[in-house]
Amino acid sequence: MARYVYDFTQGRRDMADLLGGKGANLAEMTRLGLPVPPGFTVTTEACRAYLSTGGEPAGLWREISAHLTAVETTAGRLLGQPDDPLLLSVRSGARFSMPGMMETILDIGLNDESVLGLAKVSGNERFAWDSYRRLVQMFASIVMGVESAHFERAIGDLKAERGVRDDVHLTAGDLAGLVGTFKELVHRETGEYFPQSPAEQLRRAVLAVFASWNGERARLYRRREHIADDLGTAVNVQRMVFGNLGPDSGSGVAFTRDPATGRPGLYGDYLPDAQGEDVVAGIRNTVTLTDLEHLDPGSHARLRAHMETLERHYRDLCDIEFTIERGTLWMLQTRVGKRTAEAAFAIATGLADEGLITSDEALARVGGDQLARLMFPRFDTSQTGDPLARGLPASPGAAVGAAVFDSAEAVRRAAAGEKVVLVRQETTPDDLPGMIAAQAVLTSRGGKTSHAAVVARGMGKVCVCGAEELAVDIEQRRFTASDGTVVEEGTVVSVDGSTGSVYAGPVPLTDSAVIRFLENGSTDEDTTGVADAVARLLARADSVRRLEVRANADTPEDAARARRFGAQGVGLCRTEHMFLGERRKLVEAMILACDESEREDTLAALLPLQRADFTGILAAMDGLPVTIRLIDPPLHEFLPDRTDLAVRIATAEARGTLPDPRDTELLAAVDRMHEENPMLGLRGVRLGLVVPGLVAMQVRAIAEAVVERTRAGGSPRAEIMVPLVGAVEELRIEREEVERVLHDVSRKSGVTVHCPVGTMIELPRAALTAGRIAKEAEFFSFGTNDLTQTTWGFSRDDVEAAFFSAYLDKGIFSASPFETLDRDGVGRLVRIAVDEGRAARPDLKIGVCGEHGGDPDSVHFFHAAGLDYVSCSPFRVPVARLEAGRAAL
Ligand code: PEP
Ligand code: MG
């Protein structure tokens, strides 16, 4: 038969699955000889048995009784003993901390008789009646289901009657009267009397804590924190100690290091003459541990010694709850403590320096998400009010600027030195100049892989997207929040891309020392030492990782920055980004060309521009691979908006003038090229196969850039990548064209241009036929944005804002598959493609360049799947380096 109860002397730290985090750590402290009030833990297994049958597991009470006897023997008194009662606390404690989400019942063992005994032995009548009052209230609401509000109302009535404001002004007699009122209330509400039997109190309290695992609060919390629903909670039953017995008593919380900065040295709060709950509730102002040293030097010295013991034993920052009962120190809880990102880095390197952990352990203790948080300027959130709106936190960081409603205005104001936030319903490639000029981009539509989000992340620009509560009126140049606040153009707003919050007015910023270090390699100006810690752990990650890290970069500036951040090449250069701005006219002309020669003319005009782009990127990444992807999106993305054209034509007609013939021509082209489902239409390799001359122009520009760089003494390493291939035949035909042009340029220039030709794997069919495709590809790069889109059948531009929050709430997935790779589905396709691709071509180089390449969890998957590299936006390069190192540990 299962064993359901463990004494604190029988458990260990590594038994958290069975004893919960709190129970395992209480046992560990007991084993270390620290002063822990005696007690025992009822296991999570007992909870699971209770939840599955709805009844008390067989044999449970017999085991609890035996352990209770042991605690009573140690204490030399019985639970609820009338003249000197032993009292117990009954607390929840799951495997993963769920602060405040489940129930706790204190002072079990008090009844009409033992309250008198407690008053006598404590010499404090008021304390005894107040404890009894708390027990009746907690027990009745948690175990017997009486609405808490009834008790609150009774307390309120009594205070009004006595003419006092605070509970502390109620006398022992008042509280004794209140206990009577409470007991009547319980009888009236339930038809049952408050149980006087201490054993019955204990038995029912344990089961009620089990049941609280399925309380609404707890369920919601688990869903948000991705904690499994079937773990159950353990229950810790422990002798009560009291911090509220007078000035020589008190309760406190403490950390072995500062959890905000990671600096060594004790850190904590103490509240004299109070119970633990009062410290957390913040009812009275606490004092520091230094003050405790003056109040009670003995307890302070013992606390200090115990904390040192704990930190050395756990080899990490520990947090602690303690109580001093009439000069005796008791340790009530410890665990490895939560900390800020900054502290995580400082503590990991600090502990390594002290020899407590190895450098690999230090690396394992920090994460890419923490590093990302350190890289962006942050808002000082202590100074913010309620946000105007919340959207999707699409690209982290904090930005303040005047709201502007179109790209041109953003550029104009930025050129005049003003900081601006570009606000749009959604962005298009046309908005790029405005996005570059702005501090942040805010949209009311679109998900985390919407244009605004992807581009902003690529630029390391703050972005909140899909803030649907905002009514954005571009015409009137203002937006309205759901509370009616109207923000006109020019009004300052603050955008927090880490939380998705948008604030009216400026919120102060704090700078990131880490970004300064990553940009210029110096940690000198960093007074907190966090940049130094980041530098050391990144160096460690670089020395152990197998995965290479490249960057997605489309400009020489981005490529250069990525290189400073440690990128080992460009894994994706999206060439279509080079068709914007001034060049649109040329692209339009190419699309509208009536005949072969007109098309060739426009392509010839584009050629030198593309060549200059590639030359710049190859120079910035000299000696390192640069994967250049041939044009991917449907051409009509480069034409003007249909509605704008139609309006222009209609306005001209209304004025009685002839519309601009170019507008008419463009409108006809837009209509001709319209696709209901452009993401599944004429794009990627399909475009290269049906639009004559386009691929040849791009390849020629690449090859000539290679020649130019070679002649300049550089080591250009261009790679040519074909997007959206679904069949090997597509790649074979396109590849022949690519090689024909490379050969031609080599022959004419006298410089041998060799560029490996590879393909993106971004369609399920490509993954499933990877063995055949590999015959024509020298490398694969997984385009996991499209692969996720096509595997799930989710439109990457629409679904996140449309219904992902409902899917997350329902637990259909725990993170957006566009952010964190779906291992079961998309991941399976990745593995098939890796295996079959390598079987066909053992030296096949394989990487990923979708957004997942910079996502910490996904990086671990790509390491395990045997990829050679990940490629991500420049600002995520350090994150990917760190995670690639951690994955290799
Ligand atoms: C992808 O699909 O993952 C990819 C990198 O290409 P894009 O995002 O440009 O479609
Ligand atoms: Mg793609």
C-alpha cells in the first residue's frame, strides 16, 4: 500500500515531486539541523488519490494519526490539550510554487476549552481569542464553504459599535464575543456546529487543502504558468510558532543575496510582534535585518549563520521565512529564490567565483529570455499608472515619443530631432521609413508575426501590435482608448514592448549597460557589473556550443551590428526588402512592362542597385557566409493599395478631369494580379519560374558583387537560397538558371564565382520529400514561419490577434507556435527532413531562419535535431548564442 505521510526528518530536497517544494525543503532544513518546528508532509500522491475518488484515501488518517503522535511526543503536549494546547498549521505546497493560490489554515487545535489554556500559558488573553477567531473564520470559509464576507461584515459591525477603526483596538472581551458571533454564523449558514474536536479539525483541513488544488484561482494560475493539472498538492502539517507574542517575537522574510541586483549580503524585512501573514500583507511597515541585529543580536546571528548554511548547501540564492517566538528563532520555509534577470547573471558568476558552482552550472542558471530583458531600455514601472491599452508584446523594450499616424510624418518629425511612436492599424512595407524613424511601432491589428512585429524585431525596435482596444483613426490623426481617452497626433505616449502596455505621457526610462557592452565591447561604464557577467557567460556559451549562430539581415548596417553581437554570418537576407522606397517605381515598371525589352530595361536598372546592396553586406560579413534568398513575396505586394488607386481615379473623374493613365494602368495590374490567398499563391520559387528575367537579374547582382569584393581583396562567401520549394523539379529548374548566370559572370569577369545553392524548407511537402530535394540542394534552411503556417493551416498574419488568446486559455497550446516551435507537429517535419536530407547528402548544411531561430526553447530543439546553425534577428544573436551553449551542456 502507498505510503502517504513523511515526517520532516524522513524527507529530502530531491523528493519535491512527492512532498511538494515546501515539504521537501522543510525536510532538507530539518536534515541540516536547522531549527524547524516539527511536522510532517502528506504527499501529492495522497492528493491525487483524493481528487480521483473524491474521498479520503484508505489508511491516510491512520498514518496522519501516527505522525501526529510523534509530533505530540516531541512537544510534550497534545493537539488541542485543554491546559496547554499544541496548535498546528496546515499549508498547501505543490511541486511548483503557486503563491497564494491554494489554502492554508492556521491555529488548528483551538476550541472553547483550549483557548482558555492558551490564554493562560501565553499570558496573553487577547492573543488567544484572536487566534481562535482566525481559526473559526478560516476553517468555516475554507472547509465548510461559508462566504468570507459574512465574517468581514461581523467584524465591521463590531468595530462600528465600539467606535474603533483597526482590529488591534478590539479587546480580548470583544474578540471572545466575536468568536461567539462567528460560531452562530457558521451554524446558521451550514446547519452544523464549528467542530470542537481538534482531530476532526485536522482531518477535514487536510482534505480541504487537497480540494483547493482545483479551486478556480489555482486552475487559472496553472494555465497561465503552464503547470500540469494532474500534479496535485502536498499538505504540510506543522507545529505553530508565534511571532505575535510581544516585542521579543516577530516574523520576517530574508534573501541570502539581493534578489534585485544579485549583490552578496543578507537582505530582508522583519516585523516585530507579528505573524508571517502580516509581513506579506504589508499591514505595518517592516524594519531591516540590521534593525533586527539591534533588537535581538542573538537571533540575528543565528539567522545569519543558518542563511550561510543554506546558501552553501543549495549553492544558490535562497529565500527564507522565519519567526522569532520569545527570543527563539524558527525557520519556517526556504527555497531557491526568484530573482530579476540582472541578479540571475550576477549571482551565477558570483557563485562561480566563490567556487560554489562550476562555470557550466553558472551558464545553466541563466536564460536567453533573461538576457533579452537586459538588452533593452526599460521603463521604471514603479512610476507608471494604469495603461491606456494592452496589445501583444511583439518586440521588447521601452519607448517614449509623440504619436504620429503615418510614415511621412514620422520621418519629418524624426529628422527635426523629435522622438516619435508610429501608430497604425497595421503596417505595410510602405511604412518602413516611418518605422525606422520611430522609437516604437504601435498597431491595433495583427499578431506577433505580423509585418510590424517581424520588422520591428529585426530592427530591435519596440513594438506592440494587435492593441485592439485602440480605435485608430488615420484620417483624423488620433486614436481613442476604450476608456474614451483621445490621443491626438503629437501627444507623447510610452510603449512597453516587453509587456504590451501603452501609457499616456512619458514614463521614465532606464538604460541597458548590456547593450553598450555588446555594441562596443567595453564593460567599463557598467557600475552594476551585469555587463561583465553577461560577457563571461556568453564567452562560456561560445566555447561549448555546437550550433553556429547567424543573423537575418538585409542591410550592411544590420549585418555589421549582427557581427558585433557575435553573428557568424547572415542566414537570411530577404532581398525583397531591397525593392522598397525609391526603387518601387522601377519594380512597378517591371511588373507593368508590356514586352520583353521593356522588362529587360527595368531589370537592368535594378541590377546595379541590388549589386551595391550585396556588396555592402558581403563587406560587412567578409569571410563569413551570407545566405541571400531570391525574391519571395507575390509581386502585387509592391504595387499601390487598390483602394487608394480607386479613390484617386474616382476623385479625378468627379472633378471632371481625366485620371492619371498610370493610375488606370496600375489599377488594372492590381486587379489582374489579385489573389484571394496570396500566401499560398504566386510567390517564392513559383515567381522565379514564371516571371522571366527576375531571378537572373538577382543572381547576376550577387555574382557581380562577389567579383567586386574579390577584386577588392575581400573573401565574399555568398550562398543562394530558393524559397518556398515544394518539389525537387522546381529547384532543379531554378538551379540551372542560377548556375547558368554564375557561369556567365565567371567567364566574363575572369573571377570564378562559386555560390552554394540551397533551398528553404517551409512547406510540409518539402519536408516530406527532403531526400529528393537534397539531391539538388547544397544546404537546407528551415523557414519555420511558413512551415508553421502551412502545417497548422494558420494564417500567420491573422490568427494571433484573432483567437490565440482563447487557444492559450483553453490550453490547446501553451505558447504560440509562431513563437516557440511546435515540436510534435512542425518539429516532426523538421526531424524527417534532417534525417532524409542527410541520408541523401551527408554533408548537407542545415539551418533555420524562421523567427524560431532566436527563441530559447526552440534553439534547444534545433540543437537536439542536429542542425548546424540557427539564424535570427541581430538583437537575438546574443540570446541564441547563450541558449546554444546551454543546449550543449
Ligand atoms: C520563414 O518562412 O520562416 C521565413 C524565414 O521566410 P519569411 O518569414 O520571409 O516568409
Ligand atoms: Mg517564408
